[in-house]
Amino acid sequence: DLRSAEFSVAVARFEQEQAEAALIRTRPRDPESDQSGILTITSPIQGQVLRVFEENAGVVTPGTSLMELGDPHDLEMEIDVLSTDAVRITPGATVLVNHWGGEKTLEGTVRVVEPSAFLKVSALGVEEQRVNVIANFSSPFEDRTTLGDGFRIEASIIVDRVIDAVCVPVGTLFRIGDQWHVFKVIDSHARLQPVKIGKSSGQLTEILDGVTEGDLLILHPTDKIVEGRQVEY
């Protein structure tokens, strides 16, 4: 895109200035010059200093990294997801960002799903194959001025949309044979209800048949809950 092309031009211009500076260093110093060996290094981008690698004065070799620069306007998101979820994510998918420290929900767009997975051990000690998803922010910078490089976020990636869906918590569903069921509460009694399920987010599951909006269901029913059992709520 245009911004990426402009950045490439800026980097190329900076590399040219570096080459010219190296040429100047090879020339004899003008004895009448008052620069005293001071050389101005121009940043290739406009932004902020993120990290300083050489904090003390001293001699460094050509190519030594002195500091890391970044433009907070160009922050990108790196979201690691399970490889089984990554196959459902495509570039252009909407990303919702919460629990980043601000009050507003931020939005973004998936730019790329990396083609290679890596092994990661979860907090429970389970080895998982994860894939990095790279996304750009679409929310205005004014909504995230305090969000910086390397900050933690929680992101949700929308892989499908269903309009006017009836959804239930996954904890209300259980199998009997090959059929999914829920327990409805009707007149203070548990009633076994077969259902047909659709898409699932892992937290909510779409119900295609068997449950209507407003039905009262039992969450995480135990073996004590049977057809006709009286319940209190």
C-alpha cells in the first residue's frame, strides 16, 4: 500500500545517507572545521525511541545497533492461535481487541496468517501447535494513544457471522448417543430436549432447532438431573 511504499522510500534514502556518511569518514578532516568529529545521524522514520542498545559513550563498529525506533501509529498485532483455528482465519477478517487497558474495544483487520506453526506449552502444561496471525489496527490512533510496543492484548477474530441466531452456552449441551440435548426448565421441572446445533465459538453454540429465545436451560447438569426432576431457581 501507499504507506508501505513511502516507508520503503524513506529507508532507501536513509541507506543512501549512510553510504554518503561512510564516504565522508574516509576523507581527511578539514583542519579548519569546528565539527570536532561530530556526525549527525538522521532517523529513517518519524517515531519514538523504543529501546537503546548502547547507553554508554564509546567506539562502535560499523553496523552496530544503537537504538530501536518505531512509529506508534503503525503498531500491528501479533496474535497466536491454535493451528486448528488458524485454518478458519483469512486475511481481511475483523479483529476485536479487549482487555488492553483502555475502555474502548479496538478493531483491526487480519493482514496475514503465517504459514508455519510453532510449539507452545500452555499454562496447564499442554503442548500446543500455535500459529501467529498478524493484524493491523483500523481504530483511529486517538483511541489507543497509550498502547505501546510489546503491550499485552486479548483479541477475538471473527471467522463467521450469523444474523438473529439462537445461541446457548456450551455448558448446557450434552450428548445422548449421537444426539445433542439440553435440559429445559418448564413449570419448575427439568425436561429433556433434543436439539440440532450449528456453529460454535467454543463458548456459545448456535441452536438450529429445539430451543427458542427465552427458554430457561440448566447449565452444567449433573447425573442428579433427570427427566421430570423438580428444580428450584
